[in-house]
Amino acid sequence: MKIFYIESVPVAGADGVICNVFKFESDDSRDLAIIEIAPGGKTPLQKVLSGDKTIEGFISGKGTLLLTGTDGVPRKFEVDEHTDKPTLQEVKVGETMQWQADNDSNLLVYEICYPPYQDGRYQNL
């Protein structure tokens, strides 16, 4: 399946974070974002407010995905080139998420939204 580049946008309130947006050919059920995080940078802490499924995944670099479930229990996933754990996580409505790059490494991650992202899907905390 082919994907098509749409645009790159700096993430508001997150220095050194760029979101590259893509769409899938012949599949309007989801979209893809490739997120670049500079060393020491992090995405905003976000709460998922809507959507059927949100997938967060690791591509390269070194950093951490912080998730907090609706039960309030935090989960921490450290990722790097040698990660042998699953490198993708589903984030459900009501949960919070944040990616953080280590101080000495860029971090490249992805996000797949079902249905495609629309404003109001996340709340920055």
C-alpha cells in the first residue's frame, strides 16, 4: 500500500518537534504521522479525547513513551535501536501519552489514527 506525504508542521508548544503527515492510498480509515523529536525534546503531554484507535510506535533513536491508563497507572516504555520489546502501543480514549527523546539522541516515532486525525482528538495538558 502506498502512502503520500501531505505536510510537515512544527508541534505547537514543543520545541524541536516536527510532525510529518501522510495519508494512505485508497484507505480513508486512517492516517499516519511520522514525528521527529530533537535530542532532549518531547511531545506535549496529551490526553486522547476521541477516535476509534490510536497507535504509537518507535522507528529509531533513543527515548521513552510515557502512557497513563484511565485507571491512573503510569506505564513507561524505553526504546532504542536495541529494543527487544514490542515497539508499538495502542492508546485508548481517556489515556495520556508523551514521547521524550534522550538528551543525546534524536527520536523518530509514528502515530496511526483511526479515523484520521482531526482537531479536538487530543487535549494538551
